[in-house]
Amino acid sequence: MSTPEYLLSVRLAQLRERIELACRRSGRAPGSVALLPVSKTFPADVLAQALDLGLHRLGENKLQEIRDKQAQLAGRGVQWVMIGHLQTNKAKDAARLAAEVQSLDRLSLAQELDRRLRLEQRSLDVLIQVKTSPEESKFGLPPEDLPAFMQALRSLDTLRVRGLMTMAVNSPDPQAVRACFRLLRQWRDRLQELGHEQVQRLSMGMSGDFELAIQEGSTEVRVGSALFGARDYA
């Protein structure tokens, strides 16, 4: 086993141990939280090692990276999950390449995805990205718009709404971070009360805050650097 692959396997074991411990401390079953490795900026050879370790769902921020890496990892059965902001004019590529979109945040995007998916003769699992942070840099649907948005999505039957996604505020205050996660969970529960029982999943928590997210009910954590190491954005 090469040294990088060994390090990846060690990090994966440590990460799973941390997730399990956070679950137990929250009185939750260890298997109730899924791990979505965030592979943005990491090259295909590193991702091939992750695939060898049984990680077949990979989260990416850009469709261009999905396109390039899919070609390099052809035949490996990767399920590409789009977690970054998705421009409406990129819906064609998302409908063709993505196994799931976790950043649905506006009706115009939903309508274009639906149109493109019909042409592709397929359907797609989606999560609605909700803006729970006051930061202007964060994308997402305002929480109070969720009920009307869900109603509007009823006619777009290529989109299967499975849950909600958010990014917490970038703050050293754990209570401020926790509040973002709690708000998402409360809105998930409210949607279920309104009859949207299919909205089950909560994609929230990243390398620096996933334990807090698990405590607040996350069902999936999106982790990159804690698994793959520091990113080289150069």
C-alpha cells in the first residue's frame, strides 16, 4: 500500500470514529449519519484511492471538475454529488452528470433542471439549500420561503426532494454555528408537519463543525480536508 493511500485509510478510520462518538454522545445510532467525502480540488489519483476504500459518493463544487474527473475515473461507478452553487445555465451538465444536487435554491434552477432531465429521460434526487447564516457570501433559499417553494416543486416530477442542506455561519462561537443547524432541523420538521414526509435528510456539517451538526440532527456530513488533507488551491 502506498503511503498516501495508507494515510487516507487512517484518516477515514479516525473520521468514522469521530462520527460514531458524536452520535453516541447525542443518543443517536452510529449508522444514522452518512459521510459525503468532498473531493473538490483533489486529483483523480487520490479519488481512486478513496474508491478503493469503498467511498463511491463524492461531493464536488464545480461541474467542470465532475466532468474532468468522471472521464479519468470512467467505469469506477462514482456517484457525483453537486454541492456547490449551481448556475442555471449549467443545469444541462448537472442533469447529465450528477447523481444528486444538494444546492437547489431557486425556482428558475428547478425548472431548468426539470426541463433538462426530461430530455435526458431521467430523474434526480435533490436537496434544497437553505440560507441559515446572515453572511452575504452564503447561498440558499430563505427559510420562510420553503413552504411555497415545496408547493411549486410539486409539478416538477423529475426532481425528488429528499431533504435540506445548509452551510453554517463562519464563526468561532459554537452556539452561533449550532443555531444554524438547529434552524435547518426545525424547518425540516415543519415541512414534514405540512405533509412533505419525503423531506428526511439534513446535509449539514463540514470538517470544522460536523460534531455540532450531528448533535443537532444531521443525517449527512460533508467532509473534505479532514479526510483528504489540506487543499492546494494554487
